[in-house]
Amino acid sequence: MQEFFHSFNPEVSGYIFMWVILLMFVVMMAIAIERFYYIMVRSNINAVRFMAEIRKLVINGDFKKAMNLCKAAANKALPEVVLAALTEADKKEFVDYRAIQNAVDEATLEIIPKLTARTGYLAMIANVATLTGLLGTIFGLIKAFTAVSVAGAEAATNLAAGISIAMITTYFGLITAIPSIVLYTVINTKTTRIIDDIDEHSVKLIHLLTGSK
């Protein structure tokens, strides 16, 4: 580990690759923490249980209580869409299917960009970190082969330094890339699930609303 941290020293050849990868690692962690909280905590809800309660209230004609239930969900994704549909349905005595659909579509189009924002950067960072590590590897190998071609007492030292650069930059690149890919997959999968829940339950709600008033 001492050699790993020493590779950030400006006196060491190839240090720039380590700092670039470190910057990507910090950005990756910041994005991952923010997205993980937003998707897993702030936007996530037990869709089946929530919609079961909404269905009971709608069937009983208690739109106000259903709307309050949505508001109590603290701006989670699915309740926001449901609230938009219920608000539109509660405005008129006769429910207009197209008006409800438009309200749902508008709410969905507002929410989806918030759910998917910045997640793609995790995949990009994984690729760039790997390529940066590879670039550092090539740099280190060039330094090592140059040392081999030059005779002298420093040849062995330069050879070892070149190999060290090649290995450490690859190592750090993979350390950054692997968790970035895993986090991207987990967050993206959950985001897709939330969007699927919105699509599924909004359609069911529209059909329920059109027959409830």
C-alpha cells in the first residue's frame, strides 16, 4: 500500500494517471451516494401495498383521503403520478379519460428525468477509469522497454519503475471501474422497476377512475 500511495507523488513517473483515476473515483462515489439515496430511499415505495390502499379509497369514493395519502408519501415517484390523476379526477363530476391520461403523462414525464439523472455517468466512469488505467499501463510498459534497451546501472531501476506504473494504474483503474459498474447496475435496475410500477399502476388507476364516478 505504501507503494500505491507513493505513486501519487509528482516525482513518480505516471502520477498524472493516478490523480485522474482518483478524481473519477471521487466523482463516482458522489454520484452513487446521491443516486442511491434518491432511488432507493426517496423515490421508492411498496407499490402493491400503496396501490391497494388507493384502490380501496377510490372504490369508496373517498378521493380526498386518497389524495392525502399520496401527499403523505413525501414526494415519492409513484404517489406523485397517482396524485396527479386523482387531482384531475376530483375536479369534475364526470371523469374525462383523456384528461386523466394527460395528467398522468405530464407527471410521468416530469418524474422520469429525475429518476434517470446522472446514473449513466456511473457506466461512463467505469469505462473511462479502465481505459485510463490501461493508458497508464502502456505508459509504464514503454518506460520499462526503454529501460531494457539502455545499458547502465539505472536500467534495472527504471525497468522496475515502469512495471510498477503499469501494474498500479491498472489496479487503481479496476478498483474504480468494478464498483462503478455494480452500482450502475443496481441503481439502474431499481430505477427501471420504479418506472415499470408507474406505468403499470397508472394504467390500472385510470381504468378504475373512469368507472368510479
